[in-house]
Amino acid sequence: MHPDIAVYHESLSPGEREVCERLAVEISKGLKEAEAKVWHRHPVWFLEGNPIVGYSKLKAGVRLMFWSGADFDEEKLQPGTGKFKDASILYTDVSQVKPGELKRWLAKSREIQWDYKNVVKRKGKLVRIGG
């Protein structure tokens, strides 16, 4: 685990830490080739510089977000504001993290990607890459 992600986990309550550590293990297994780091103060995994998945502590729980998740066609992933293609799920307990479900979403995250890495260069316009 990236040292900065471990530091992030240390700042959490025991229940939140348990959720985040489970997510980190499953994401790292599902996206072995991804670069993991703390980005904008939250753990994020990147494929070729493009943000794919990350999580953050919110008041209501731990939010797992897929940058291109709105196109995964997964009922449990709730789309964001609509401006981008993100979708997320909120966890309040580690028992809610289902490895099989997460594995499926991670596989989709590799195939369904929008190019967030170059969104600024394109003046906010997203372009689909992969799959």
C-alpha cells in the first residue's frame, strides 16, 4: 500500500478504516497495474494517468467513486451530478463491501473509461477511451 494511503487510513475511525482497508486491498487486487496515490486528499487509483476509482470519508460513510461509473449499468452505483460520468456507492460498514461486486465494477472500470486526464486540455469536454 502506498505510504500516503496508509497515513490517510490512520486518520479514520476504526470502522471507517476497516472499510477503507478492505477497499484498498480489493482495488489493488482488481487493478494490479494501476498506480495508487493520495490525490486531492483522497486515495485514488490511476490507469495510464487517468483516474479510475477512489474513496473518501464523508459524514454519512465512506464513498467509493468510479470516475466513469455512470456508464457501468450497475444499479448500486449512483450517478453523480451529471456534469461528468462518475458514479458512487456509500458504505457505512465493512460487511457492505462485496468482493464479487467490486471485482465486476473494477473490470468494467478498465474497459469503460472517459479521459479525465486531458479534460482540462479539452476545456471540460470528456472523450471516451478504451472499450
